[in-house]
Amino acid sequence: MDGQTLKTAIEELSKEKGIDIDTIYDAMELALTSAYKKNYHLPNVRVDINRETGDIKIFSFKTVVFSEEWEKEKGKYETEIKTDEEGNEEEVVKEYEFDERIHITLKEAKKIVKNIEISETIEEEVTPDDFGRVAASTAKQVVVQKIREAERELINNEFSDKQDEMVVGTVAMEDVRNYYVDLGRTQGILPKTETIPGEVINMGSSIKVYISKVENNTKGPLILLSRNHYGFVKRLFELEIPEINEGIILVYSVAREAGNRTKIAVYSENSKVDPVGSCIGERGSRINRIIDELSGEKVDIVPYDKDEAKFIENALSPAKNLHVFITDEKKKEALVVVGDDNLSLAIGRKGLNVRLAARLTHYRIDVKTYEQARELGISIVE
């Protein structure tokens, strides 16, 4: 392979893989250095690939020493400072064995470079005529490995800052436990346990997924995806509600049991903005798009309130006529008293409504009827 052909091949590889061209050249030089050392048993070499022509040249470099006998004359050789057990420092001359592969005497070196000094290095081109053929097969695997490493690094750099974000991919494969989603440069893993219960996912379909975790391992980045994470709903709201994306409406918290119900608390610092109404949209247009993406999962949009008792009351919607008491502000505990006609709504099926309200408000919520409250000594006018 001549230089120009090599240069063209590297440029095409860089473009195809999206890898910086210098990274490929560096990998090639490292690979060819290893190949030369292995085939020609010369340790001190460097390989240079001309970026303009693609020509490969190999240089052997030798350290200049005083003589083959290594006469130990003060100042003639490299010295080092050693410290004994008592902490005393002493300057000693380093001792070497002369090796003609890596050493050259000062006398011989001066024939090449007149002003050269001891401990400096001198280079000589040693490129064999048949090196391209000999080294190609040896270097191939090393280059491939370096390219893989570069690709893994690119993927890791691309996705490392996307954890907790939502992306769109294509469902590429499926096995017993997982779906594999094509994200462009790589695939993400969507465990079937992380899908929305009851939803149907078809091969080749476009799908929105939440990146729940990014790990870098020896095989490359491991990107774990989810559609039942509460963060998935938060990102959907940011996507579908421009006011949230622009920061006009803020999301305080999200509580979710995928496939059943989600509660999301929103507010705005602009008194002219209706956060709940904006999220619902005209005739429910905005919230319906979110519900469709969630395969029919119910979504309660709750107005956040700085008054914690009021916030808890809002969070227990659709139950009404509630009396909320903050029993321990430090421990985040609250008592809610409700009439018999609203008890089942406040608690919800299998405790779902009160459980989500507790997660949303970060309070432990105890729901009591009027009669149970009276037994505790709490008198409330119904």
C-alpha cells in the first residue's frame, strides 16, 4: 500500500466512523511501532506517518554515551541523587551496559552531528523496503482495537450527560427479557420490566425512552432505558407543554405507578399563568397526547402550594372536603380527616391514591373518618 492509498483509506475510515483523524493516525503509529519491534527486535524506534502524503518512516534513536567501556569520569555520564537510610543525599553515576541497538559512542555520534553531547539522542531512518507488507497483518488487530476504543469513547461522551433525559430510538431487536433500541451510534437496553404494563411494542417502531442509567464498561457504554420511570412522565410534560420547557411553569414533583396512575405537581411564579389549565390544554389536547404515550395511564395534575396542608389536600384529589392537620413537621407526618362519602376516593383502590399523594408531597399521610378522629379526641364540624 503506497502512502496516498493509506491516506485515502484513513480519511474514509475517519468519515465513516466519525472518529477524529489524528486518533486513527496515532493508533496506526502505535500499531506499526509494535509491529516493527516484534519483527526486527529493535526496541528504541518511533514511527512517523506523514499526514500530507501518507508515507511511513521508521526511525531508530540511540542515546549518546562516552565510550563502549563506560569509563566513569565525573561529568561524563548521567547522574542521579540517592538518599541513604539516614537521609543523606549522594550524587552517583548511573551504570549501564553498552547496547549497540540503543547506544552510540560520543565519537561515532560526532561523525553525524558535530555538536552533539552525551545523553542526547540521535536518530537514523531504518524503514525496511518490505515493512508495509510485514507490518500490515500485525498492525491490523491493534488498529481495529484502537478504533473500537475510540468509538466507545465517542459513544460514552455522547450519552454520559444524557442520563435522566428522554431520547427517541427505533426498536431493533427483542429477546425474552429485553428490547434493544437503536439510538444511532449504539443500542440501549429497555428491559421488559421497564415498559408500561399492557403496552404493545412493535419491531421497527419509533419509541420514546428515558435513559435511567449510563455505565462505561470494557465492552462499551451500557445504556439502560425505561418507560415506567417517573422521570419519563416529567420529560413528556417538558416535551408537550412549552411553558414547562421554557420555565414559565415548574414541576415540583412526580409520583407514579406505571400503568395505573401518575400525579404531577406543578406551579408558576407568574400569577397570570394557570399551570394546571396550561398542562391540560384546550379541550384536553395536551394532556391527551401524554396519556396516549402512556397507553391510557391516568394522570392527575396537582397544583403545588407552599402551604403544606393545602398541598396535601390538592394531592389527594379527586377526594373533596378534606381536613388536613400537620401533626409533625420535622418528621413530615400529616393527619387527614374525611367524610365517609370521600373516604374511598381519598385512599384509592388498594391505597393507590393516598400512596401517590404521600410520594408527591413527601409526607406520611394518615387518613381517618370523622368518627375515628373523634375517638382520637379531634372534634371537627362536618
